[in-house]
Amino acid sequence: MKMSDIAAIITGGASGLGEATARQFISAGAQVTLLDRDAERGNAVAADMGATFAQTDVTDEASVAAAIQTAKEAMGKINATVNCAGIGTAEKTLHKKVPTRSTIISESSTSIWWAASTSHVSPPPKWPPTHPMTMARAA
């Protein structure tokens, strides 16, 4: 599969791992829609890299569904989903009360569920894949 055939949604795409992944995808020729809560940063990052942005609360099914619709309208399809959304704090969590840990785990896993179950990723444009990184797995 050629990266130029990829139309990806990336949750948590306005910063960190999501932003880095989006930049890599775009530099390789893919289309990308960033899904993130932070509208100000998301719009700025998307404009900078040539992506589409959809403000999204990944813990809310309706918000994710609206973002998926925005992505499909912008890219014509979705055939890849990368989940990088999540929350965390810059503090030790070992001795924290359970609500802190469970909130982090809940939001992270919920974001994966809604993005994956709502996007209805299109099948790959060509099988078997021809991208060098996937050739080894396909062989």
C-alpha cells in the first residue's frame, strides 16, 4: 500500500505522538484529519501541515461521529485510524487514588473504541500491500 493512498484519522493529533505521527504520514504523501479537543492548537497544527482538523471529545460517541463525517467529507474516505488521544498528568501515579488512574485508563481506552468503531475504515485500495514496511508481514 502506498502512503499516497492513505486517508487517516489521528486522535490526539494536535500534539505529542499524534502530531508527530500526522507529520510523518503527510510527509510520506498521506491525507490526514486530526481529531483533538484543543481547537486553537488543532487548527494551527493542521494549517501548518496541510491537514484537516475536527475538534473532538474522544469520550463522546456523537463528537467522534461528527469528526468522522468531517474527515470523510475532507478526504473522501478513511482507511487508517491511529489512536494517540489520552490524558495524563506529570506526576507520580503509583500512590494516587484510584479515580486518577481509572480516569486516565478510561479516557484512553474509550478514545480507541469510539474512533475504531465509528470510523468504519474502508478496505485497503490494493491487496497484497506493496509498501516495504508491510511486505515483510505479508510474506
